[in-house]
Amino acid sequence: MKISEITKTVPIDEVGVEERVARLNSRSIKKESKVQALKLALSMIDLTTLEGMDTPGKVIQLCQKAKEPHVALPDLPSVAAVCVYPNMVPVAKKALRGTDINVASVATAFPSGMSTLDAKLEETQQVVEDGADEVDMVISRGEFLKGNYSYVYDEIVAVKEACGEAHLKVILETGELQTYENVRKASDLAMHAGADFIKTSTGKVKPAATQPVTLVMLEAIRDYFYETGRMVGMKPAGGIRKAKQAIQYLVLVKETLGTDWLTPEYFRFGASSLTNDLLMQIVKQQTGVYQGVEYFSND
């Protein structure tokens, strides 16, 4: 398919998108269904640390929390992945050995994407060689906003090839794309270039993930699936801190894509602070009592 066909403008009804989100948010999930939703959301988390002060010790602690989110509730699911900077991939890989938890790493000059293609490919190949199961790349937003769609497409194709067997999550940085039409266009471009997941944000730019933007991306995934038969995953990231928000996102997924996408294989939350709020809500549902924030590890 030609780039011009992939990137043709799909008109987005902004009011319609936001009204649909508001309508779906009005739904109420209670009792056992709520506990199931909270545990499902926990299993979909990419537990993340992307700070300049990250140390091997901090990453090891994070991996321990990934394996056992709350010692007092051993029946809880583990999270889906631990996401770290490239130099911490070997540390995370060793700490998670023997588990089903994936190691994810940002790459391609995260979060700016401002580097040469050769440097991006070298970094991608290195994190995969070091054991990353998933690579979170950032698109070149400057090139995209200039309308240089072929550049962005070719870059994703090259990074996907460099990933080998590792899954590729393509970060659109939707807060910089300015319009819903651009979000849709970037989503279509990334999927046709081979993305296994499309992801809203790096978490370093505001606004990060929003439900209307996520709905636009989910609709792009739905239409791409109808066109090709290939399922692509979705990862909202940044600013999702409360269990109530997480459940609202799950409702968006179910109503737009169906239950086949309600699995860590096809839906993730890029979040860390969300984890403790999910745990607080699970404890509340099971015991009837809220525990203080200090009751949970702050990793």
C-alpha cells in the first residue's frame, strides 16, 4: 500500500469522540466484576522506571514488586512487564529470570527521538541482545509534523527489523501531534509499518494518555484489523494513576475492540503509581477496609 493511501486524512468527530468517552465512563462495575477488572488491570501493567537516578538496586526492587505486587495477597497476578532504560536491561533480565514477566526497554533516543537512524538501530539491537523481550521506540515527531511520512514509516520498518523476535511498541507522543486526525494518521502509519503495539506517550510530555486519544487509537486498531486480520496491541501511558481510570480504559477496549483485546498480550498500561492504587482497591474489595499508601511498597 502506498504511503499516501495509509496517511490519507480520516475525519474525526471531536465532539462525538468525547461524548462517547463520557457515556462509557458513566458505566458502573461492582462487586466481583470489579475485583476481576482490578486484577486484570494489574496483570496489564508495564511497571516502569525511567529516571536519570535509576540504579541497579532500584530496578531489582521494581522487579521484585513485579513478581509479587503485594506480599499479603499472594494470589494476585504478576504484572506484564518491567520497562527500563537500555543500560538496565541486563539487571532486569537477571532479576526476572524464571518468570513469565517480560523485560521492556525504551530505545531510539527516548524520549526525544532526536538521533540518527544508525544510532537508533544500534541501540535497538543492543537492548535485544541484552535480553529485552519488547522495545518501546519513539517516532520522529518533527518529521511527521512536516508531512515527511515516508521517513517515519521507513524508520519504523527498520527498527522493527532490528527487533528480531522482540515485540515493537511504537510511541506516537500524542501530546505533540496536535489533532485527533494526526493521532489517527500516525496510528495507521505505525501499524502498516509493522508495530506490534501502538502507544500514546513517553510520559515525559503533557498531556500524556487521555481517554479520547486512546479511543481514536483503538478505532484505528479496529479498522486495521478489519482490513488486514492482524491484531495490534494498545498501550496508553502517562498520567494514569487511579484504579477508576484503569477500569474506564478497560471499558473503552471492550466496547471498541471486544474481549479478545482484554489480555496483557494486546493491552498494557504504562504506569507505576497506578499499581498501588489498584492494590488499595483490591484490598478494600476483599476486606472492606482501605489501607494507607504507606502499607504498600513504593517502588
